[in-house]
Amino acid sequence: MPPFEINRRSRRWLRIQGVVFMVLLLAAAGLAFWLTSRIRVSWDWTAMGRNSLTRASRRITRTLNHPVEIDAFVRTEDPLRAEIRRLVDRYHEVNPRIRLHFVNPDIHLNQVRKFGITADGELVIRYEGRRQTLMTLTQTSLTDALFRLTRSQNLQVRFVTGNGEPSLTASRPQDLRAFNQALGREGFRVKTLNLATARIPAKTALVVLDDPTVRLLAPEVATLVRYVKEGRAFLWLTAPGRPHGLAPLARTLGIRLLPGTIVDAESRLFGISNPTWLVLTSYPVNPVTESLRVETLFPDAGALARRSGTSWSQETLLASRPLPVSWLATGPLTGTLTYNPKQGDRAGPLPIGFLLNHVLKSGKPGGQRVAVLATNEFLANAFLNEGGNLTFALNLFNWLTSQNAALKLHEPESPDRTLVLTPFEEGLLGAGFLIGVPLLLFAAGMAYWIRRRRR
């Protein structure tokens, strides 16, 4: 084979080949870049698939037939933005109609006031004119919010009226217009119910008795007792000292309303001069408050107690602080308030609210859901937007109407993400990285240098 001769013609062909090679290389790189921007392929190799959406999350996400706008109120340099985008992108891959927008709360003050944003990292999710606000972002909470946004407005919530209860339409501080509107955005159909003139419709998802100031008639109380015994959802809110003939209802629910008002000596730390306005920053473990991470305000709260021999499974919803901070005062709420057990004061912590379920023969809670709270003003126009009051109230209504637990959205977790080392093992591991690894690298370098010297 004759040797390859370099001449003018061969040089020209070599240059042409070089140019063609560069053009093809750049075209291949551009095509690869274009494909990566259009096609996303990923594999989740984590234990239990912790970086993937659950089957329930994907199913609910695919049902979204209209655009979903997610506004995340996070400062520009906050690393939380990357975490939020990482999770929302999983939903966007399943349904491109889901769009994420970041809002700097320091700049867009009008939007902060409009949506009642109280903390960094809050998300406002909008869908077909309704919206949900999330205080904490997890796959379970986001999918749960998307589910509630997609449901049709057929969950009827009926507030009992005709006995001096707060109005659902008035704008006075003690009324419930703002909360009525919030329930409408959640997908509830809010209606009134006069027990003296109407029966409770079969399609009612929840009946709410909100602190009547006029004594209910015996037939009205009997109607509520019969409704509860039928196994249907019920919420009873009552201010201290106002049972108003509702003792049969309390016996049916297996609770007692304790006389007195809870006072809190630390309320002044939050800029509140009234010691009967409770600011709660921690909560018992229960389905309503498990995602609540902000303080809530409960003016003029009382306390509850369990009755013995009840068929209800009772779970504490809210509780006051322990002594010496908080107690149930039974005397006059004037002057300097001090704990006085001789006049009937009770030491905290005391239950302010209960979540109730019927206990079945198997020993497990049944499907009926009831809540009783010895406080009601946290729903009023004057207090609804204080701290996490609105979030707490919406969580409570969603739990009562079974809009959370039915999803069974449990995020997958690694079977074991904890590494426990003894002090000796920690020291051995540190010595290995600080001394062992450098010595190993030095020995490898010396061996290579000696081998080269011998050549």
C-alpha cells in the first residue's frame, strides 16, 4: 500500500473533513440540547420511591382539566425556592397545566394583603376561581389541596340559626361573613338551618351549632341529638357559661362543659392585654393540627371534660398551657388574676376542644366525625385572619366532612434513614478521613514515583 502523500489537494480535503466534522458535532450537540429541553427522563432509585409522586397523587393530578396557578411567597434568595420548584415540577411533568410563580413578599405587598399571607413559604393555589392556602408544602398537603379544589360544590354545610347565633352575611366583628366566603372558596355550599321550622335535609354533609345566645327549645335539642345518633357529622362551638338547654346533647356526646374561662398569663408576650385571649403555639397530635406551624388566637375559651362510660373515642383537639401559665378561672375576671383552687379554679393544661369518633365493637374508631370546642370567636370577622385561625378552621371543616383521610395519601419514607454511631466509631471514622485517606494517597504517589525511577 503506497504511503499517504500530503499535497495541496489532500490538505484541502482534510480541511473540508474538519469543517464537516465540526458542523456535524455542533449540530449533534444542538439536537441533544433541544431534545433535553423537550424530553425529560428520570429514574427514582431512592428507597420506597421517596422522590416520586404516589399513584394517588398522579391520579388526582391528571384530573385537573383547567390551569392551576401556584403562587409561592418566598424571598428571592431563599433556598426554599429550589425545594418548592423540585416538588411542583413533579406535578408539572404529570400535568403541564400546573404552573408555578414565585412572589417576593417584600415587594408585592398588595398580594400579601390580598391572600392574607402571614409567613414565608406560604403557597396560594388557584383553580377555577377557588383557592387553597398551604402553610407547609409536602406531597400529601399539595395533593390534598388539589383534590379539594377539584371537587364540585356539593358539600352542604348548614349553620343552625334562629337562636341568636352569629350571622353568615353581616360584616360586624362578631359575625361570620369572611369565613362564609372562605368556605365557598373551599367548595362548600353554606346554608342556614332553623330547627324550629325545618328538618335537617338528608344531603347535609355537616351541621354547625355556633354558640346560640337564646335557649333552644326541647324539640330543637331533640332534633340535634337524633341527628348525631344517626351517625352524621356535627360541629358544636360554645362560649363559656352558655349551655342554653343543651345538656342532653352534651350527654349524648360524652362530654361536660366546665364552668369558667381559661386565662393565660403569657398572652401579654404577644402584645395582648386581655388574659382571656389565648395564643396557642403548640398543639396536641391530631389530624386537624398536624400540619399547623403558626400561632392561633382563641378569645374567651372555656374547657371541656370527658364523661365516663361513653361510647365515643375522644381525641384532644386543642389544649391550654400548664400551670403556672394557664388555668381555668371561675371567679370574676377583673383586677389581678391569680390561680385560686379554693374557689374552683382548675390547673392547666385543660382540653379546649375534642375530636369524637364512635368506638366500634372491634375497638377501632368508626366513620362518624364530631368536634366540640369551648370557644367560637376564632371564626368571627374580627379574628379569622389572626395567625393560623383560618387554616385551622378550614382544616377542621375538611376533617369533619372526610375530605382528608379518604385520600390515603401517605408519602413513601425510607425504611431507615438514621445512622447511629458510638463515640469510638465516630472517632475511627474521623481518623480514617483525616489521616488514613491522606496516607493512602501519599503511599500510592510514592509507589508510582519509585516505579518510574527504576525504569
